[in-house]
Amino acid sequence: MIKKEWQWMSDYKQKQITMEKQKTIYCGGGKKMGADWLKVTVHLDKAKEHFFEYKGKTYLKLNINIKDQPDQYDKDVSLSVDTYQPEEKKEVNSEPVKSDLPF
């Protein structure tokens, strides 16, 4: 698409839409047990390569989605690995800008 057509949309939103979609890594499922209670099982072998350490502790980021309809195993909750990684921020030069303008 030509950016001219998207002028009404922020640059951030344009970047989100045009980014390549990564393959979803499903790593478990579950069942909605009540209005605010989900019961899930995580398949660790599918998720273990996505564990990461932070301050000496091991974490795994997951996306939990409630399905519109139960699947063939009567599961209405799906788990997938959150693979989103924000772009690294570029360093901004902190030196003041010199100008020849009198003001």
C-alpha cells in the first residue's frame, strides 16, 4: 500500500499493520470454569525455548485467548507464546543543537 492512502493513521499503527505476522506457537489449552476463572495446562516442551531470565528468575510470556466455541476436546481457552519483541530504541544525541539564529 502507498503511505499516502494511510495519512490519517499514525506511523505506529501503520508499522503494526505492515509487520510480518509471526507464526503462532500454541503451547496449551484449557477451559473457562467461571466468569473470572480459567483452568489451563501448559505444554512446557513446546514453550521451553521461549523462557527468558530477568534478574536471576525464569519467565515465560503467554497469550491467553478465549475461543468463540469449544474445540473437539471441549477446550474453550488457548495458550500461545508471546513472541512480541519491541524494537530497540535508537540513542538520541544529547548534545545541544547550535544555531546561528539570534533568538
